[in-house]
Amino acid sequence: MSISTELTPSKKPKHEAVYITSGDEKTFQYDEDLPCLPVPSLKQTLDRYLYWVRPHVTDEEFEVTKGLVEKFELGIGKELQEMLLAHASQKKNWVEDWWLHYAYLTLREPLLPTMNTTGPHPLNLSLWKPSIENALKYGSLYLYGFLDFYLLTREQRLKPQKSNEGKPFSMKQFKWLFNCTRIPGQGADSLYSTWKTMDEGDCPMHLAVLCHGHIWTMYPWDSAGKPMSAPELEVQIRHIRETSDDLGPGPGLSVLTCDTRESWAQNRDWLKSLSINNMKNLEHIESSSFVFVLDDTAPENFDQLVWEGLCGDTTNRWADKSLSAILTRNGYGVMNNDHTPYDAMVTIMVAHYQHLMLEETNGKWTGPTEVRDFPMPSLLHFDLDAKLLVAISTAKEISLSYVNNVCAKPLIFTEYGRDFMKPHKLHPDAFIQMSIQLAYHRLHGKPAPTYETATTRQFYAGRTETMRSCTQESVSWVQSMLNPKATAAEKRRKLIIAVDTHVQLMRQCQKNEGVDRHLFGLYIVALESGMDIPDLFLDPSFTYSGSGGNYILSTSTVGFTPVFGGVAAMVPHGYGCFYSMLPDRLNFFISCFKSSEETSVEAFMEALHTSLCDMRHVLTTPSASL
């Protein structure tokens, strides 16, 4: 049995330019009118919580948890629910500020690779063949795509996204894509944004460019406010590349952003205290539209690129920026983004837009070839002392200990894609989630608490709720698949039940009727009111079932396009498993930590491949028909 990690062109789908409007809708026009985020009923949440706990605990543990739930429901839970409802009555989205603060800004570990997301450019899979000779040509097109999307959002020409029923989704997260930086602080960080729409006024439009340990500033626009052409951008980045090479390795100041948040906060304050020049340089970087990175690495294959995108050279990353576009020395393009202000669907949109735009021109520049005269980028010089040079050296060691502990690889399953699922009337996302459940159970002999992203963007400033993919129905189906005595008909019947259950629960979560955000809100009410933490949240079953960010499987769909990407695992003994579903193939991004003796990316890939093949066999076996 072979597992392919080589990416060859998929059957080319028919694309439409669905993201640019005709002018009758503006990007953010519906946001203020979206409904408030609802607070679920306490009983509904607790009943559903017990349902999701059940697969992960023994009978005795479950009885203890039931008792704690009943005590909570009749006691302190009622009081906390009333307090939460009072809080929600004053806000259009009661969880927004809490979620940003407690789930993101208080994280003290390095953002990279703990918090950041990554995604290789889709043309890496087909039209662009990596080479030193073509690298800057590809890079100029890659950079042009970001600049074009920057204008798209500034001018509000990005079509507002909507549900399948036509309900507008919140587009607020797109306001954090550009000109946004996470500022380190003692105990908690903060977000700094200088972005505005055209209607709101001007905002900084320069870029910060990292190369060979040096930091440059670049203004990639002409006098009419349009992006430089790709040939002009190539001249700009070639100047940075060649000059940086001539200068030799720079101080690598940006590695300080890849240190722990407390250390970076202290070092940033010290850096600013040394000179006004340092303060101005920091402001220039932190207010920039985004970061463009010219990396020294030259990945030999897509396996290596996936790791470079998620981890990479920490001396050449500004981890705080909401968007970093990276170009390797041999022409691969890959993003690395701070997850704090927005979810991955934002950069998925960027990558897909770029893919559609460049695919139309066969991955080449078809515009003007004249190179106008523009000022060259300028090098930023920081005033560093011995203390900061030691801090840079220390940050290199710390960041390396984190990134070298990550294993991340792609699995490209080419034996079938979502077209195979259509005649069987099985929802593609739920189908893939079941394959992940089967793979983990096959490999580890037990079910895993599983996070899947459920969007709540139909509500004001909505982000996500947790869809817990491991259900009693999925466990029953997995057990039948691993039971040699079970018939194909039984396996198929249980698969349909598990998939349908998943679809139903996902719809409820999208209405904010899951359990995680509600329980989180109740916990924060108790915490901020100075109450003792209720026993419900101290119960081992709370952790066993994944609550409190303890999901062994961290999963999400990247959609139905060639866009590809993922994140690190959520827990030390877990996996990250993101996927996209094309008509004829399935692309997976799988990660784990090398320090865990329990997990293995290669073994999980093998188990996932086998599981997908077994599912096809069950659905195509004649005796499986009902």
C-alpha cells in the first residue's frame, strides 16, 4: 500500500470570479444588522455535554459526571446562567471579548508554532515549478496577489459571504487581516490595528520585508494608488535579496517575536527604551500592511514546504503580524499567520482568490511589462546593545526547541474525492470526519475527543463553536468497521447514521447550540466574579472529553478548493488534521509533536489511507445495499 505525498494537478474545476461584486453589495454592509449571539438554555447545554462526554469515560466516571451536572444545574449553574444572560443583554456578541482575551491574548507560549496557521500557495501544486531561477518571478506574482486583495477589501469589493440559505455572514474578521499586529504584554497581549476601508480614510500601505536576518521597508504602490506591476515588484524584491546577500546574515532581531510572550514583552520594552530610532522602526513594522518574507531555505519537496510554512527559520519571521507571506529561495510561496484576530477561513479566501486570478493567466504575468522608476526599499537599522544580542541568542534556542518538536506533513489521497460521496448522499465533511475517527481508533485503540470548527458567523461578530465529532454513533460505527464479524450492510447502515448525526449536530453548533462556548462563558462568569470554580469544571471527565482546549484531534475543513493548510496539534499527545475536498482527491495536512511517544504522523497517515479505502469498500460492496 502506498501513500502519495506528491502533488500533481487535480482535474481542473470550473471556476467563477465569485468574490468581486458588481457594486451592489459592499463587504461589510450587513455586519451591523446581524442578530446577536444567543445564549443556549442551561438544560440543553448540560444534556448535550453528557452526550458528548459518554464515549470517553467509564460507566463509573460517567455516573460521577452525571451527579456533578445535576448538582450544577440545580445549584450554582442557575446563578451563573442568570449572570451570563445579564452580561449578554448588554452586548451583541457576549463571548467575543472573552474569547479573544482568554483563548488567545493570554497565551504565554511562542505564537509560532503554537498559535499560527499556515497554507502553501495552490499554484505550488500545479503551474509553478520551484527553481532558483524562477523564484523572484513567482514571488512578484505572489506578492501582487496580496496587494490586489488588499485593495479589494479596502474598497469593499469583496463579496459578502452568505450561508447556503442566503443569510449574510459576519465579515468583521477581514478587518484584522491587514495592518494588524499582536503586541506582547505582561500577562496578556493586545491587538494593534491601523487598517481602514477607503470610506473610513487613509491607512499605512507600506510592507515590512524580512530577508537574511535583515528588516526592510517597501512601498509597493504607484502614484495612482495601484499595486506595482509584477515586473516592477520583481525589481524591488530582487534588490532586497541581492543586497541582503551582499550584507551577510543580519542580527535576526525578528526571532524575539518567536520567544515566549513574557520574554518578548520585556525585550520589546527594552528595545524601545534604547532609542527613538528603535521606537520608530517598531512602529513601522507593526503598522505595516503585512510582512513579506524572503527565506533562505529551499525546500526539496512539498513535505518540507509544509513544515517550513508552519515553523521555518524563526530568525526570519515576525510572528506577531496577522499576515506573513513567505517566498522560499527556490520559489515556493506559503503563508504564516497569527490566528489571534481571525480564523483560517480568512486566509483561505485570500489564497483561493489568488489562485483564481493567477490560474486565469496560466500562472504568468500578462499585464504591462514596462518597469517604471520607483524608489528602492530601505533597510531598517536598529540600535542593539549587549543585553539584546544575548536575548536574540536565547530566543533562537527557545524557538528552535519549539519548532523542531513539530512534525507536519501532507497526505494527498488520490483514489477518490468528493465526487465519490455524491451518489451515496453522504455529506463530504461528515464523511471525512468519520474517516479521521476510524483512523485514530484503528491506530490507538480508543476514541478521541475531537474538535471541528463550526462557524457562527451568521451572528454579529461571530467566529466559531466546537463541533465534537466523536459521538456515540461514530464510535458504534468505528467498532463495526474494526469487527471482522460485522457485515458490510451493518457497517454501511451505521456509517449513514453516524454521518447524519454529525450533520445534524453541526447545524446546531452553527446556531451556537453546542456546549463549549456556553460552558466557557459560565466558567468566565464564575472566574471574574471571584467565585470558587464549580466542581463541574474540575471533574476529570471535563478534560477527558476535550473541554478546556484538551482535544486530541484538532480538525477543520479547508473547503472544496485547491487551498491547503493547517496548524499544530492542540495538545502534546494529539494531532492536527486539516483537509480540503476536491472532486477527485482529498488533501490532508497532518501534524503532531515529536516529543510524544503516543503519536506519529506517518502512522496516522497510513491509518487514514486505510480507513478511506475501507469506507469505499463498504459503500461499493453489493451486499451492503439495504
